[in-house]
Amino acid sequence: MIITEDIGIVQREAWAANRLPPVEEVRPGLWSIPVPMPHNPLRYVLCYVLALDTGLALIDPGMDTEESWQALVDGIASTGHHITDVRYAAITHLHPDHFGLAPRLRETTGAAIAMHTAEATALGHFAPDDVAADVEAWRVDLTDLGAPVEVVEAPRFDLVRFPPGTSADVVLEGGDRLDLPGWNIEAVWTPGHTPGHLAFVDRDNDLLFSGDHMLPRISPNISSGPGELDSPLHRYLLSLHATTALPDCEVLPAHEYRFRGVTDRARELMGHHDDRLEEIRCAVDAHPESTAWELTTRITWSRPIGAMDPRLLRLAVRETQAHLIVLADRNVILSDGGTPSRWSLAIPVADQ
């Protein structure tokens, strides 16, 4: 473990070198632990460990694999503590790379699990009994987006199920203060990436635990579909705008590396989505009556569309759809209402 006052330099160097960063003491009694995400290009989740008088609290324990669990156990040991010292775990959102270890953590330590009410409600959606209904809902949705059969029917390797009865011990709303003696940490509701995504602001220590809401290098996936918000991108843009009112403090994200500049990064992300909306509008203009899938293959991505596996292709087409929903809400485009839906530019009222 190392102690550093240079914001994110060690983590940035590790990211560039394609290796895990070390455990770091970010502030007295606050550590970041990289928890590996096997077979995922994001490589790791940064779990944050906070010292309490009675033990430890965590933010996002990580993915449910044996490698991840051992990294969490070893990382906590390097801080001078034991995994059984954990008393509380705050969850930014239910994605398995963040929440996956929470049931095992609670079983091992008795820790209370805290999350936003929307994520707590969604926990039932991840129960084993819901597999068939969930798979069918995804199939119908992807078919309506025009995705090819090999994407629609591909196995859901990313499908994670939690033990029956898994629930939240603490349900949080935006503005709630976490019950962590010695810390003054407030939950900030930042919907978009998921309906109940939370960030956590610590004004005393000039910190924002941003989860996936705000990352230093990439934009988080904003997807439409079953279990998501009706217009997730609209809500995400509103969340980014609200974020600019927070203190311009150091950001402790769930992936990559920590950085400073809350307002600047929020504006960069809003600008990115403005550019993306215009790119998709132009694609609709050039190729009227296109499906979301066809538009997905005609716009730019960080990697070639042909190099994406089915999991990434699902994320891509659903992110395209999230942008199409915003353009439709702004009366820029319209759908023919068919299955699959086909999109064209809206005809201005003056031209009708």
C-alpha cells in the first residue's frame, strides 16, 4: 500500500501500463482498493474503504468472482484490517461489477447493505425465479430495435443472479446522510446510468465518490430497455447539470483513476452527448426509415462495430436508442411505430 497526495497519478500510470494500481490511502482513514473484473476491458472497480470507530465501511465491494473476493480481502488486510471488520457497504448501483460481492460480504461479515430505493426495488428483478421473464423481455426489446438474431439470441453471459431474499438493509434517498460516525457523507441521486445510481459527496474532505456517473476518460453507458428509465439519457443529462452545483472537489470514480474538476468533467460529458445526438440526427437524415440497429452500425464507436462481442453490441444499440428517444422527445425525429421501429426526421409543421 502507498500513500500519495498526487491526484490520480499512480492510478493513471497503472491504467496506461495495463496493470492494477496499488492500494492507496487517499485521505487519513480512507483507502482505494482495485478489485479485478476478469475478462472486462474496464479491468477493475475501485472499492473505497473508510475507517470507523467500530470497523470499516465500503463503497462498491466489486464483482462476484473468487479473484475479486480475494483481492478485496487482501486489500483490506493491507490497510491493517480484516474483512470481518466491515460493518457497512454503500452501493452506487446494482450493476454486477459494483454490487456482485455484496451478498457474500453480508453473509461473511453481517455488514448492512445500503442503496437507493430504486435499486432496492429492482433487486427482485435479479432473483433466480425471474430468469425466463427477464430473457424474454430482453428478446422482445432487442427485436424492436432491429438487432440481428445472433445478437438477440446470444447467451446472456452478463446475466447475474443473486440469492433469493437478497435485499437492502438501508434504503437511501438523495440528500440522505450515511450513518457513518466520523464521516459527513451525503447521498446524491444521479439517475441515468441506472434509475437509482448514487454518488456520495464528502464536503469535509473535498471528495466526490462518483460511481459510474462521472469517469475521467470515458462516458458511462446510458441504455434504454427493460428495467431502465423511460428516457435514461434525458435523466443523465439532468444529473450532470445538477452535478455542476456540487463543490468542485476531487473525484473518486469507480473505474480508471481519480481526478479533480467536477464541473469541467460534467460539461465535457454533456458536450459529448450533444455531439452524439447531432451525429445520430445526421445518420437518420442520411438513412431515413432506419432501425436503431442500422443506425448503430452507421455511427462511430471507440472500437469497430465488427470487433464487439454480443454483450457490447447490446449496450451499443441500447445506447443508440437512448439518444433516439431524446431526439424524438425534442420532435427532431419520429418512429413509424412498427416492429422493428424505423426512424426518420420529423417534418416541420410549416412544411406539412
